Amino acid sequence: MANQGGGILTLSMSDTQSKENLEYWENRYKKRNFEWHIEEVHPQLLKYLSKLTQLETEETVEGSKAKKFFVPLCGKTKDIPFLLKLGFEVFAVEAIDSVVQELINENNLELTFDEKRSIYHDKDEQLKIYCGDLFKCPIEEYGPFDCIWDRASFIALDYSFRPSYIDMMKRSVGYGSENGVHNFRYLLQSVTYDKSNFAGPPRCVDAADIKEFFGLWADVTVLESNWVSLDHPCRRVNGYYEDDFFEEFHFFQPKN
Ligand SMILES: C[S@@+](CC[C@H](N)C(=O)[O-])C[C@H]1O[C@@H](n2cnc3c(N)ncnc32)[C@H](O)[C@@H]1O
């Protein structure tokens, strides 16, 4: 497959895997099994907003100060209306149409669907939601992004999707483009546990994974590593996963 950034990519997932992945998430929504969803703005987005945007949180975002956010695999996160209210531009991606509809209805968003681009958007395109498979999104048309907020996205996907996911993220900040790498800031939520006895999702991201997938193209800082309580929904799979389980937050910016 040709990369719009120029090179030739070896993508490690097949069409069948992509289809199965989307069916998996669609089924979870059908069964109303989306326990990762929270009805509030994510605490770590609030906590690190000024680090991510390089603006003071209370500062209103106008004109030249406006920042462009990328929210991959957005579900119906409350973070979207929150970022919009602050004046940021948001580009989000979600494959399941019914979830996008819920996001729209629950937040009284007035969006129109542009079938040609597969994009839901508001009047002035402050919000655009690409409704489709992330890996088919022509991301260069919407980037480069100043800020990326990945909550439960990288960890939602099968291990085999990781090279493709990283390729998308790199393209979203201008890697491989004529203009070169944009001055991005990227906050990633991940979880880590013993992979040998829990298949996920959420899928494990350990220090070696961070190094392998992000270390070559970004400066990496681990902001937090928190032990997750035993009854937390993300531990649930045939009962509750009982061994050590940590939620982590990583911060990436262009390599010096
Ligand atoms: C664990 S949920 C996280 C949702 C959201 N980030 C949040 O924090 O609430 C993962 C989401 O990714 C979506 N998804 C999974 N694979 C996708 C793909 N290849 N393209 C677009 N969306 C995808 C699912 O439908 C689901 O809404």
C-alpha cells in the first residue's frame, strides 16, 4: 500500500482483520457494553490541557491561538464538546455511525453529514468527525495537528494494528510531508499488565512498546503510572483480571 507521505508501507493487518475489528466494536455498542465511556471530561485531559496546548487553561482561544486537536477513535467522549467550548478545532475519527449519532444527540451538536468525505461537521467546521475506519482516513487533508488526545484508542486495537496506527499518527503530524514535522504535543493513555495472562482489550503497552513505537520519532515522557483498582471495568474479562494493572499517561513531542 502506498503511503500518502511518500514511502511504501508494510501494513500488518488484513481487510478481514479490519472488518472483524469494526464488527467487534459495533457488537459491543449493540449490547450497550461500553464501560470505558465516562460521562465527564477525562480528568487527565483537564490536568494536562495547558501542557498539551501550550496555553493557560483559562485563556480563551482566538485567532492565532487556536489549536487543532486530533481525537482518534473518539466513541462518544465528552472531551469533544469540552474542547469545542474552549474554542479549539477538533478532528475526530469514529467508525460506528450509531455512536456518532449518540455523541451528536447527547451533546446537542448541530452537524451535517458530507457523504463524499464521510465527515460530520458543524457550520464553520470547528468540529469534523470522520465516520469510518481510521486506517482509510486521508489524514493529511485534515492535519497537521497541534494536539493529539488518545484515550483508549491505541490500547483498543489488536497488537497487529500497531504499525498502521503509528503510521497514521505520524502522518497526522506531518511526518513524510514536504513541510516536515509539525510542532505537535500528544497525550496517550495506556495500560500495562502481564500480557501472558490477559489478552485485552485494553491491550498492554509496556516500556519496550513505547520505545519501539514512539521512541524513534518522538521525545517521550511518562507523566503518570497509577495502579488500577480491582473492580475497575477495564479489568473485566471473564471475571476480573486480578494481577497488577496500571494506567499510564505518556507525553510525546517532536524529537529534538
Ligand atoms: C475503547 S473505545 C474508546 C472511545 C473513546 N476514545 C473514549 O475514551 O471514550 C474505542 C473506540 O474506537 C472505535 N474504533 C475501533 N477501531 C476503529 C477503527 N479502525 N476506526 C475507527 N474507529 C474505531 C470503536 O468503535 C470505539 O468507539
